[in-house]
Amino acid sequence: PTVVLIHGIGANAKWQWADFVSPLSSKSNVYVPDLLFFGDSYTAAPDRSESFQARCLVRALAAMGVRGGMRVVGLSYGGFVAYSMAAQFPGAVERVVIGCAGVCLEEKDVGEGLFTVNTVDEAVGILLAQTPEKLRELMKLSFYKPVRNVPSCFLSDFIHVMNTENLQERKELIYALQKDRKLSDLPKITQPTLIIWGEHDKIFPLELGQRLLRHLEDNAELVVLKNAGHAINMEKTKELYNHLKSFVIVSATNTNTNTNINTDTENLSSKNACKVD
């Protein structure tokens, strides 16, 4: 099977998925792309939507011969892109994993107190931290048990490597996520969907995972990882891997992958269960 791992806003693909590529590669063809404005990926186009990221990613995969049978996994911002891929290309995407990604958020949620920040500007300042102090704040929000006493020199190096290039464009990606966003506009994807969330996520609260489960009705399963925050790939590496292996490889081994990309997003319907680990 073809597995596509999509990273979040605060990291490039290699850094975020380092612990998963090797074990998943033993049983699947794994693609780990850097999204636009991460790594060496870029565009001159002005579109900053996740739907544009999704279209670019599908075209890049098609150029490498991947045209169907994809099992797509997205963490945080990558979950927005994965969901959009499934909605726009139902003939190419067979299964979807949405990890701690608030695709069901609405623009009004920020002002109504769902998040720990009060404005999008405040969120941008933390998610794209430019000082050790802001990065420590991000760590507190991302981890259930954040590492303490990390030297400022290490944090400064991390910022230099991860958060300095294409800073303005990455800010625009975050602003585009919530602008005019309404749940009523979100299509219902038809593919089997695994929603996986940290019980104590402070970036995208668990309520958004539960909201997505309700939105997809009968075609989704929600797994809640206990004693975990937003960074489930780091705090619950083994548990996350086991769920990915079970859902995108083991459960889908008998799925027919001889399909072609289909851009028709009309008449989408979906399916719902809940599981707590």
C-alpha cells in the first residue's frame, strides 16, 4: 500500500516523521513530502489554502507515478491538507488519518474562548516562535509533560533551522486556515477515517476531534490517547505507530488500489465510533 505522511506547521517532514518511516516502510511504500514553504518546497502562486496544498501534493505524487490507492496521514496542519486531499480526490485517497487537526474549527471559535490564545496573531507568535521564551511557551502547549530546563542555545538553534525560512508565507498559511471558516462549508469525506487525538491537546482541543466525529457521522472512529498533548508523534510514538499500522496497512490489505485520481467532490457522504486508549 501507498502511505503518505503529511507534517504539521512547526516542522519539516523528515523531522516530524523520523521515527515512523523505517517501520512503515517495511510493509508499505512511504512518501514523506515537505509541504509548500517547508524544506525546499515553494511556489510563486499567492494561494495559501490547505486545498491548494492538497492539489499540489496530489500532482507531485502523480508525477512520481502515484495515482490511486493512497492512505493519507496528516498531523496538525498536515491533517487539514490530508482532509482536503480526501475531499477533492476521492478516487485517489482510500483511507485517511486525521491527527490533532482542527479541521472542524470555525473562525468564531477563537473569539469564543475555545483556544488558550485569544487572537490568531497570538497563535502565530507561538506556533512560529522566534525566541527561546516563545518556543518554551509552545512546548508547554504541545506536550502533556513538557521537557524542562532546555538550554536557550538549543532552542535558538532549533528556531534557526526550523522557523526562519519562509516565515511570512507560513504566517499566511495559519491566517488562511481560520479566515471565514464555517463547519457548514466543510465537505463530508467518504473514505474510512481514523481521528486520533491527545487527551490534553491545548493547540486543538479534543472538542474539535469530537466535533469532526459527529460531522462524519458513521464513517469515522475517534481514538483518544491518554496522558498526551498535541505532539502525539513524540509523546506517544509507539501507540501512534500501532494505530497507523493497524488502520492504513493491516485493515486495508485487501483493498483494491487500482484506482485513478478523481477531482469530483460532489455528493460526498460519510460514517462513527469512539475509542479511548
